[in-house]
Amino acid sequence: MDSKQFREAAISSIDDIVKYYDNIEDHKVVSSVEPGYLRKLLPDHAPEDGEAWAEIQNDVQSKIVPGLTHWQSPNFLAWFPSSSSYPAMLGEMYSTAFTGAAFNWICSPAVTELETIVLDWLAKAFALPECYLSTGSTHGGGVIHGTASEAIATVMVAARDKYLREATAHLSGEEQEDAIALKRSKLVALGSAATHSATKKAAMITGVRFRAVPVHAKDEYKMTGEGLRTMIEELRAKGLEPFYVTTTLGTTDTCSTDDFDSIAAVLEELAPPGKGEIWVHVDAAYAGVALICLEYQHLAAQFHRFHSFNTNMHKWMLTNFDCSVLFVRQRSWLVEALSVTLAILRNDYTDSGLVTDYRDWQIPFGRRFRSLKVWFVIRSYGIKGLQAHIRKHVGLGETFAELVKSRSDLFEIVSGPRFALTVIKLKTKGAAATLEEQNALTQKMHEAVNAGGKIFLSSTVVGGIFAIRHCPATPFVEEQHVRKHFEVLVEAAEKTTA
Ligand code: PLP
């Protein structure tokens, strides 16, 4: 493909993409293809000769689009959104055009410097304490990872090394090595029962135990300081060493936020700096971007006592997948755990200590130019536009919850609305129904709604209750859609309970 052909192909592809977005509601939100559908449509072998772009583009429409679930549809209400925008798509386009591995500053200074600047913009917009700024007093800063899971695995590695280093600082040589080896086998990473599985996976990768602090309906499924205290004391009584905890702002099941105040107070007492300090990470994968709104910024009040924070721009902040922003209070914690300098990487700029080499802040070596799309999104919408985006969805969540309450004969709210998410269950007629029977009915209704293809919702189990999650946070969802979603649910509920 030469540049003239590229221009024609790109214009035609952009036309296709715009048409797709303009007519997104025409698509059934979940694909109805059967497993293995694509193998039947594509040849067994790669083509020997190159094909014309028009043929390839046609196949996108005829073979790929039918197998898509339409995440940008206003009828997509499942899990959390993975929202997109045109400015972010343009960012992706430039990023791939300027493609490179960009592991060190010298690989493309603009890649590193833009990332540092836009992450400082975000830290300020989210009202994170100044210690998370690259220019902050503790030499912190932000970095873009692909996903929250990557960010959590990375900080867990840094937390492990920091803990082991500090716990054995009085030793040296072989004695220190032996002490580290012994302690490694006793380490425990913590989360709560409502923490996303990314933390358990990070513990598997890091080679440490994982334990979950129980959460309860009476506390709205939040991890509390007291729950954490009990877990830490139990583990220490068994000779184990908790070194890390994931706290959550916006849990996956119910969008609860852990009780940061009591957690900070308990850790100050049980694990103060220098005495078995426990690294506190705040996983705010979905809801963290709401900190851009003043009314949520009080949630960051304790973050100066914690160690790291991540949120996904690609979930609720109009930035196409993938883009998880991670902030640390002290960047040397990452660098000390992850820096390996080979002879081939040496350069005067790195040696000068004046530049950031982001390869030392992450697990992969090479990295994409992701900050372009963040820069384009922030500049195109402005902070006010992004606040309006979040508030619109929070308002839609409240509208949905009001509708649910208006049919208390059919539904019960299990939790929410919080950050646009409402979790509901079917109300069964006849109070004698057991929990299992109630769950079976809600599940039946959920399956019927998804099979109907008008809307797509995911389910969860909270406190033993099978429940349906409604999260209207995709870019084009409006009140009229939420009312339609509710009608679909009412119809299904009436049929299920008839
Ligand atoms: N943390 C929370 C609270 C989540 O809800 C999710 C996914 O929904 C994740 C982590 C994992 O996100 P990622 O796909 O970016 O790893």
C-alpha cells in the first residue's frame, strides 16, 4: 500500500467507522454468532498474494461486525463500560503512525515527556495529593499501563521489594539474602472479598499468598479498618507477614468504596513507616475518574497516607482501550524493584539522571505512545466536558434507581445507585420463597433479557444474592434509553413471575 492508496483506504475506513457509530443502535447489542463461526467464513491458509483494500474492508463488514458485541451501544449495560471517543481514536492513529518501542527517554523524548505532563494534569484534575505529582515533594509521579491488572501486579512487586528491603535493612551480605528468602515465603497480599480478581492474580504472579478481608452487607460491602485489623492480627499470630493491601474505590460488584479513613488509622497503628509498613494501593479502575468532579474529591483525602492509585481512562473517560493510569507517591519504589540496565541501554541522558525511563516503571520493556490519546481527550473535552460526562451518567443511574423503586412490587435494589451502577434483584411473590428459589428466578429473568437482544446486562452474586447490574455509562446513553431498558426489565419480570 503506497501513500496514495493509504489515503484512499483511510478515508473509506473512516467513513465506515463514522457510519458504524452513527447507527450503533441498529446493531443487536450482543452478537448472536455460534462459537467457531469465523473459521467457517475465512480460508484455511493465509493468502499467497496480497489483496486489494476494498476486499479486506468488505470482510470487516460481512465477517467481523456480525461477531462483535457493541460496547459503545447505549444498550450495553454490562460489567463496566470501555468507552471510546473520536479524539482518542485520532490519538491511536497518530500513535501507530509514530510507532516505536519507546522504552527510554531517548527512544522518543516526546513520548516520555508528554506522558509525564498529562499524568500531572490528571493528578491535579483528580485532586490527588501533591505527592503523586512528578514535581511533588516525595518525587512521585504517574505512568500509563495497559490495564489495572498490570498496574496492580507492578505495584505489588514494588511493595514486596520495599517491604523486604526495609525489614532486613539491619543485615547485610548472605545474612540479608537468607533473611529475605525466609521472609518471602511468609508474605501475604491482602484485598477484600469484593476486591477485583486482579489482586489475587498479582499475588500468584508475585509468588505470595493472597487473603481476602470479609465484607458485609451492613457495611455496604466496604473493607473497614476493623476488618483489616482482624485479618492482620490473625496472620501475624500465625507467623505470616502481610505487606500489601488493595483497597478499592468503586468495587466491581457494587461500586462500593472501602473505608479509607479507618483503614489509614488502623495501618498507622499496626504497620507504621519503618515498622513493617504495609503498602496500600487504591484500585479505582472504573470509578476513579469520577474524582474529576469536585463532589467526589473528598474520597482522595487519605491518599497521602497510601502508596499508589490507579484508574482506567479506558473504562469511563472516553479514552479507547487500553489506558490505565498509575500514580505512585515515590517513583524510586518502582525503579528500585524493576530497573535492569543492560549495556545496550546505556546512554548519556539516562546516566545524567535528568530523564525518566518509563521501562523502569512497568513490567514490559517497550511501550506504546498512549499519552497522545489522553492529551487529545483532555484538550477536546476540557475538564468541564469530562465532568459533565461523568455527571450525566451518575444522573442516569439515579433515574434508573427511581424507576426501580417505582415498581417495588417487581424489583428490589440490592445496592446503589453508585457511580451510575445499580444492582437489582427480582422480588418474588410469596415471602416464603427460599434464597435459592429467589436467585433462580432472578437468574431466569436475566437470561431471558439478554437472550431478547435489546439490552445487555451482567449479573453478580453479592452476599449470596444473585443480582443484575445496570451500568448506563457508555458515551451515547441518554434518559430515553434508560427508560427503555427499564421497560424491557419490567416486561421480563412480569413474565418471569407470572
Ligand atoms: N479493578 C476493578 C475494580 C475492576 O472493576 C476491574 C475490571 O472491571 C479491574 C480491576 C480489572 O481491569 P483491567 O481489565 O484494566 O485489568
